[in-house]
Amino acid sequence: MQRELSKLDVNEDVLYRSLGTLSEGERTKIMLAGLFLRENNFLLIDEPTNHLDLAARLTVARYLNTKSGFILVSHDRAFLDGCIDHVLSINRANIEVTKGNFSAWFQRKKEQDEAELSQNRKLKKEIGRLEESAARTANWSDKVEKSKIGAGDKGYVGHMAAKMMKRSKNTENLRNKAVEEKSKLLKNIEAANTELKIHSLKYHSRRLLSLEDVSIFYGEKRVCADINFSLNQGERLAIVGGNGTGKSSILKLICNSSQIQHTGKVSAGGGLKISYVAQNSEHLAGSLGDYISHFGLDEPLFKAILRKLDFSRDQFDRNIEDYSAGQKKKLMIANSLSTQAHLYIWDEPLNYIDVLSRIQIEELIRNYSPTMLFVEHDADFCRNTATQFLEL
């Protein structure tokens, strides 16, 4: 056990401490070490990164990369790339196992999705052509039938009309077959491919926020010291650092400085509207209607965003306390996205969020460039969205 813990950068004194005194990250590492010491044939590891900071995720990925014989569930792309050699993807229409890391699987998925979309575009054109042909044939048959009135050889005209009707029917059958074929396409293209939108407010000045020589305290304990940064319109600042370094405390200070004990100067622009996503979602409860009323949300817009984040309609009728942790987090993100603000402050927004929704949110931020201040341990998300970093 001491050997395994040393590989996970955990001091062996944790073996002699009460579990209640250990951090969530320390508990995760201890459970992993114990798991690999047991005489099991195959190990199941469910989202081990949820309570790990960026450095700890790299450590655990390196540790798992030396092991074999496990199935891992995780939504952190960089973490997956560091420790897996196969991907089992549970798709909408099937389940596939492919060799390689996450990046290799995702590249193949994008190519497959594009192939399906290309085939779908071709099929739509073919269906349109068949529908036009069916309409023309039906029109011809109708004209021939009408021409029987006053015609000399009514038997011949009737024969031609029947022939036209048969041709029309064949064309309709072809069209129906094409429609049936189309319905089999796009079987694994996720709803998360639908584009999200965000409409942030324009602030009247370039500078929105600044902190000068800020230190934060909880009682006698100082959690961070001498924090200095400024945030201008259109910038996205990612705060990174280990657990317990005060990242969340800085976000709470900016949102409600009067309730956080601190020294130094916090300067926020007058009339600054902030949209905040808290780290913890366990407190959420009640009906979705009550949640919408409490925050004064635009209900059609809010529900449309949830649908684009892959909520099914039947989930709208369930109580929020029955939602999964990921669904609760999506609820908070949808709340933020449907709220117009000058500044979006998100505290670990991606905890429990599936990987395709993470990629969708990344694309949203890159496309609309809102001003943001956020804490997140997903290395790919930070690298793809942040314009600057503050390391604690």
C-alpha cells in the first residue's frame, strides 16, 4: 500500500489518519491504490477525476497507464488520452469498441458523422427529385383520365391512364423506400451537435474587474494571498491551482465581497451584471417550473438550451432532486446561458458533464467570446477557451 501511494504522490501518513480528515482527492487515490492491490480479475473505475485538481489528474493518469485490466468512466479528454488503449462508446443506436485513445476515437467519430451528414444531404436531394417525379406522373395520369371524355378509342386511353397510375405508384414506392432509408441514417450523431448561443451584454468600459493585493481568510486561516489581476471585456481568465488554494473563494469574493473576509482591493465596474455557476449543485430541489420562476428565466429559451444539452422532454416533468449530478449541472449552465450578463463566472462547471456537451460548450465560448472568469480542471477545456491564466 505504501508503494502504491508513493506512485500516486500521497504521503503514507494518510494510513494513520481518520478517513474523515482526508480530502476527497486523497480518498480517491487511496481507493485506487487499494483497488489494484486486490485479487480481482477486472476493475471498474467510475469518474475518478471529479475531486482531483489538474496536477492530481496527471498523476493518476500516469499511474493508470502502468496498470492493465480495468474499465474506466471519465469525461476528461486529456486524462483519457493519458491512460487508455481502447474506447467502448455507448452510442444512440449501437455499442462499439475501438482501439486507441480518446482523441483517435473522436477523430473517427467526426469522420463517421460527416459521412452520415453527407449521405443525408444526397438523400434529401434524391427524395426531392422523386417527389417531383411522382407529382408529374400523377398529373399526367389525371390528364389522360380526363381526356377519355370525347376520345375515340377509350380502351386505349384507359390503358394509358392505368399505365401512368402504375408508374406513379412505383415512383411513390421508391420515394417511401428512400424515406425509410433516410430514417436509418444519423443514428449516432448526438443532439449535442446542435449549436448553442449566448448573448452577453456589452459593458460601457473596457475594464470590468480588478483585484489588487487581495488575501482571503476564513477565521484565522489565510487561504490565498497577494492576488493581482484585471479582466477586460472579451477576456476569459482561467484560475488554476491545487485543491485548497482559494480558487473558489476568489470567485465568491467577486460575486459577494461583503460576505468574504479579505484584505486588499476588489474593484468591479458599476452596474456590472454577473451570471454565476456555483460548484455545488446538491442543494437543487423542487419542480422545474418553480426553478424557472425563482430565477425569472425565459422558459422557452431555458428549455431549448436544456434540449440542446441533451435533456429529454420527459425530464422536464421530474423533480430536480431526482436528476443526476450531471443533469443538475446542466440545469445551472442553462440558467447562466439564458441570463444576459456582462461577466460569466463559472466554478468547475464541467463536473459530471458528458464529454460531447463539454465540446459543445467550448465551441459556444469560442464562437461568442463572452467575458469569463472560471475555475476548471479539464485541461483541454482550459486550453481551448481561456485567453489568460492565473496560477495559484
